Amino acid sequence: MQTTGRCLDQLGSWLGRYLSRPIAGYEPATAYSVDQLTALLQPGDVLLVEGNLRISSLIKYVTQSTWSHVALYVGPQAGDRDQDPRVLVEAEAEHGVIVSPLSKYVNFHTRICRAIGLRPADRQRVVSHALGRVGHDYDLKNVIDLARDRLSRTSVTERLKRGLQALGSGESTRTICSALIAEAFQSVRYPILATRRMVPCTSAAAGHTDDCLEEAWQARHSSLFAPRDFDVSPYFTVVKPVPSADFDYTQLRWVD
């Protein structure tokens, strides 16, 4: 049994290294400098990335989205005096949950998504939750299950009704990039793509009958999320770097 487990771990490690290799010829649609991103990012912001790895192509195909990776901006940490500080918490196939510098994605197409109305105390809890997962392993089975689920003819909603509650290994020390960030926000009960349901009333207010119903929110399990879900969520707003104050499109020189 132990031998089988070791073989599976070795196979997963090899597959993780293979999928983490870059694809030749990647060119981003647009890219921002470290200064542009630093000027906009706030702790708790979500950074979506159009990756250039083999696993990126798989995730983009499966989710039908530009975004294949997601990281959480946590800001410079105490005692980090590096000129290129590690300010992003992310989960990678080869290295698991790590803290990375912003310069890592300077030549990538990225998008900043910010939770709307998130309270400062909860923002800090989201950051702390993500930082507390640093060192956890990558859950490659979650990616495989997500691909299988997204490519099936049955929608996630329908499969949830049939008992699908989670994907992946089920181990608390393993995660993928989107699950890591989703779990951090759900730790403070912040919605991403929550479902609204009618449930029996729980209020003690007078006049309630046995057939009284009220609206309640149901969170999706973190392992069911993909990077694109933060982009399509109505509870996150997109923050973009803007052109300089003297930008004038009429003065641009065009190649005919």
C-alpha cells in the first residue's frame, strides 16, 4: 500500500514538472510594469494571470477563459527588505503554495479583481488565511477532476444536486490556485459565485408559519472554482491601470 502511494506521488511529481514547462512563442495581449501594478494593488486583491505553461493551456481550454492562474496580493511582509519583495500568495503545480514577487508576472497578461465593500478587518483575515497555507502541496487531482467535470455534459449545478460536493484529493494540505483564493474569501463569508436559495424561516419573529420561507446564501465548495470565476463574479470589480494624464488619442501616430 505504501509502495503504491509512493508511486502515485512520484507520478504526480513528474506530471507536475511536465505541466509546469513553458510553451514556446507565448505573447501576451498586453502587459503592465511592476510600477503600474504596485500603484494599484491593495492587500486582498486578486491577480488573474494568462499563463504560458502547459497546464495553463489545459485550464484555459477547460474553462473557456483567458485566465489560467490566480494569485492573492498580500503586500510586503514584515522583515522583507528585498528590492523585489514577495507579495503574492499562489499555488503552483510544481512547488505548491508559495509567496512570489510581483515581477514574476511583469511580462504576462494580467487583471486585477477587487472584492466590493470588503471590510478592512476581513481583508486582513483573507490575507492571513492565504499566508497560513504557504507550504501546502498542490492538488493535481483537483485539476484533473475539474477538467473532467467541466468537459462533461452535466452542469456543475446539476451535479451538485446529485451529491457532488467537492473535487480533488480531499486532503486539507493540498490545494490549487483558485481553491486557495476561494477558500480565503469564504473564510470571512464573502460571496464569489454563491447560490441564493429559499429555506425555512429561522427567525423567532411572531407570525411565522410552518410554510414560511426566507432567502439564504449557499457557498460553492472551494475546489469547484476556476480562475475565471473571480472575473465573472458580480461581487468583484475590475481595476485597470489608466493611461497617463496627458493621453490624447488624436496625437497617436498610426502605421497605415
